[in-house]
Amino acid sequence: MKKRVAIVTGASSGIGEATAELLANSGYKVYGTSRKADQVTNRPYKMIALDVTSEASVAAALKQVIDIEGQIDLLVNNAGFGVAPGGAEESSIEQTQRIFDTNFFGLVRMTRAVLPYMRKQGAGRIINIGSILGLIPAPYMATYAATKHAVEGYSESIDHELRTQGIRVSVIEPAYTNTQFESNTQELDSKLAEYATARKALAKLIKISVAAGDDPGVVAEVVLKAASAKNPKLRYAAGKLARRLSLLRRFAPAALVDMGIRKEMKLDSLDSIASQA
């Protein structure tokens, strides 16, 4: 029986690497992607070059897989990057467009490119790596959170569109994950003095939270669960914190959620310090 074929974007490190490895060790023929695939070696899966911000690159990579395998059964949209914590207005329009071009439109490009192949097969799975920040507000990370909110809406909408074609879509919602995500984070390009205190305090808080976060393998296990499910769910929270926050968002009163976010991020004390500066 021919192996199922999976493509995992952003598979050179972190969640993408863990997911590609787990899928490969679970019987999938996996193609991981990275803009610099030739720099990634010694993996149980094949790496191919792909830039999700380029339609030509996306089309060429998928054609390469089809020419070799004749099928694509699973697409995991994982490629993305973040912006250092700070006020939303500290990212220029150009920087905001760049993060959307990768985190959201890159996912859309990949999805649009793979659908004709999956439709011809009459089956396929698309799993989008979102974030719990696609469900809750993210003060001082508004631009990144906005891309993940967009992923949520897009995923839920197209899942309804594609079910009758044998294709299902799920979104995975991790919380803090212990990866090298920080090394793939851009500095704000329009810094303002008004946010200096908050930037410094939030950068420290996030660094501590990421270090204490879930192993990427936790997210990979949820991806495999969604890919293997006979009747996949639309949303899968990944990790204890993500599950707790997901439940809180869905069932707790809005005022309680608001208070909890401000308390957890110490926003009121930050605002007080900033006003005295």
C-alpha cells in the first residue's frame, strides 16, 4: 500500500521540524519545506526549497512533489514569523503587510495550490498551525495575533466549502511553545518612546513563558491526531495552557477574560509606570 504523502511548510526547526519527523516516523512520506532547504540535513524526511510568499515557488514545489509521488494527502501550513512585542502602531504598514504575507497569505497560497490535486484525488487533509492568540486578545502582539485570527476565520470557512469534495481542514492552536521562534522574530520598525517600558517588560515575560512552554512534540502529536481522525474536528487546542485558555474564551464572561488577561500580563502596572515616565 502506497504511503500517504505530506507537505509541511517551515520544517527546518521548531513545530514544523517536530511535525515532519513525527509524520515520517508514523508512516507518511514527508516533504518538509524551507526557503533554504539545502542548509537542512540529517532528517527522516526530504527537504525542498519553497518560499510561501511566492506563487511561482509554491507552484514549482508542489509540482515537484506531484511529479515524484503522484499525490498529496496532507498539507501542514506551519511557516510563519513573529514581531517583537510592542505597541501595534510601532509596526509600519509595510511590516504589517510582510507578516500577513507569510503567516496568512502564505497559507492561502499553499492551500489554493494544493486544492486542485486533492480535489482530483477526491480526498485530502489541510492542517493549519494557528495559535491560541487566534482566539484571545494579545496586547503588544496585535499584528501577530491578527494573522492568527485570520487563519481561524479562513480555516473554518473553507472547511465548510470543501467537505463535499472529500477535503477537511483543521486548525491547531498552541500556546507558548519552547522553540527558537525568537530567532525568527523581527524587530519593530517604528518604535515610539511611549511603549519603551512595556516593550522591555513584555519581552522579558514572553522569553520566560516560551522557555517554560510546551515541547514542539506536543503540537506535533496533535497534528498527527487531526490528520488521522476519521471525523476531524475544526479546532484542536495543543497543550494544557491552550486547552485552558480555549475553554475560558468560550465559556467565561467577557469581563472575566478581560480581567484575567490584564492580570496575567501585568498590564495595569505597566500602564501606571508608563504614565509616570
